[in-house]
Amino acid sequence: MLSVPSADAIRAMFFKLNPNKAPGPDGLTSGSIHNYWTTKPKASFSWLANKLLKLKDVVFPLIKLRLENGMSARFWFDNWSPFGSIATYLNLTGSRLGIPLSATVASLYRNGNWRLPPARSEQQTQLQIHLTTVNLTSDKDYFEWEIDSRVTTTFSTGDVYTYLRGTVNEVDWATVVWNSYGISRHNFHTWLMILDRCPTRDRLLRWGISVSHLYLLCNNASESRDHIYFDCNFSFDLWAISARRCGLTPNRSWSDTITQLKSLPMDRSSRPHRLLVLLAWQSTIYWVWNERNARLHSNTYRSIDSLFKTIDLQIRNRTQSFRVTNPRLSSQLLQSWIRLA
């Protein structure tokens, strides 16, 4: 199933890496990560800085410091080695091997030799073996993002979100809900309806809330998602107008409608028709729910014709909104929509 990113995931998405900026008052919010790994949250820091500090364990594996001259790489705390944090790898709670906490990688390298004490553990041995493969240069160290073995110097919200979310199976209705030419709030509302997460009265009653079970647009049956879309005559009549403008035969059943939409051809020649149908369907279910809420909360009523005028105008505006970026598709959608008017 699709999932909403957690608060931590959202905050991590905004952690943009730019080590060349000077640190702000808290050393973080300007974009710099100097001292990030060693700084602890404080009441005097901003809310954002403290949230970022709490995400250190999440973002540490993603931010790699690539060694060149080693002068900016903090030996104990930066992610410059395949072992991650050396402080964690060598258990810094014990001996520091005579190496200061502020030591850089470059400070431990002199005349082609590493100034480290003899290894006294397997971890120390592995670290020293790795250091024999490291050759410092005169260039500056630099940072990279490394997400699922993909390396980049630029930040990608999508890549970070996918990494934090983990692997999920794509649902078969995803293309019915999400498309780049849809209307964002309609996409989101459709997603909620697909999951049956809107507060319909049948759900409110199951939660123990005392409300009438009747659907406000017809007062003939219990309000549920499947009744709203489109067992109810009011809702179905509105959908029928929208569907026929797209050359589609409407279904009353919610499940049959979803099956019908999923089966729409996805080849290049059929793409305009598919997009138009999805625009009309999502707009219809959005404005049906909007009318339901208006009657419930504002005691205002609109007719089917009035609602369709809103849908008609919205689809015209949406199809023309990408006239500059995709004039051919815009023209095809608009012509198809007005042809059966």
C-alpha cells in the first residue's frame, strides 16, 4: 500500500547538504554540517536544529565525506571510512588511543605514514589495514549523498523518502489515483476514498459517535463510501454527465468503477482519453464530497447542474494550464471534453 511519510522522514528530506556554507547560530540551519555529529540538542537551539540533531542516526549513513587532503575529515566522527563512525566502531567509551577528539584524518598522516598506536583489537587491525589503502591528495575533501549504493552530490527528496519508507509493493490502483496531470487535492482526496479513510457516517457510527446514518444528498440510505459513489441517485447523475462527456459508460458500483478505470488503455494513443476520464472522475468525487460537507456544515445546497458547471470549468482550466509545456496534450484533452458538450 502507499504510505504517508513520517514526520522524521519529512524533516530528513529538508536536510540539504552544503558544507561550503558558514554555520548559523546553532551550526546547522544554514546548511553546514560542521560539528553536526558531535552537537547535542539544547533548549537554546531552534526547533529545526534540535529536530535535525535527533535525526543523526538516520542521516549519517547517507552522508559520505570523501577523503582528499583529509583536513576537514574528523577522524572520530565523520563518515569517511567504510566502518562508518570510527568512534562507534572502536567503542569510544573506552580508550581513545591517544588521539584527540578534534583530530582530523590529515593530522594523523605524516610523510606517507599513519601515526597510530599498534592495533590491540580486531577492529583496530581492520581500520589500520584500510588506512594502508588511503592516499591523501592536495585537493579538498567533499561530501556526497549515497543512498542504496547510488552516489550523487545533489539532494533528492524522492530518493531520501524512498530510502526511509523502505520497499513497498505498488498497489494496482496507483495509476488511477496519481498522475502528473491531475489536480493535487483531487488526487489526495481520491487516495483517501480508495482507502476508505474519509469520515463517512458509517465509520463515525462504528467509532461510537452518535450521528444520523442517512446520506445527506439523498436521505434514502446509510452513508458509506460505496453508497456515495455511486449508489446514490444524486451522485450517480452527476457522474453520468461527467462520464458521458468523456465517452464513458458510467457504473454505479464503486468496485466496478475502479475496475473500469484500471482497465483503460495506457498506450500512447489512448493516453489523452485516459487522462481526461481520470480528471473527470476525480473531480466528480471531490465535488460530491464537497457538496456533502457544505450541506452538513453550512446548510447550503447546490443542484447537479451547478456542480457540473464547476467541474466543467475546473477541467477546462486544468487542461489549459499545461498548454505551454505540452500544447498537443492540452489541445487533445480540451477538444475531447468539449466535443460531446
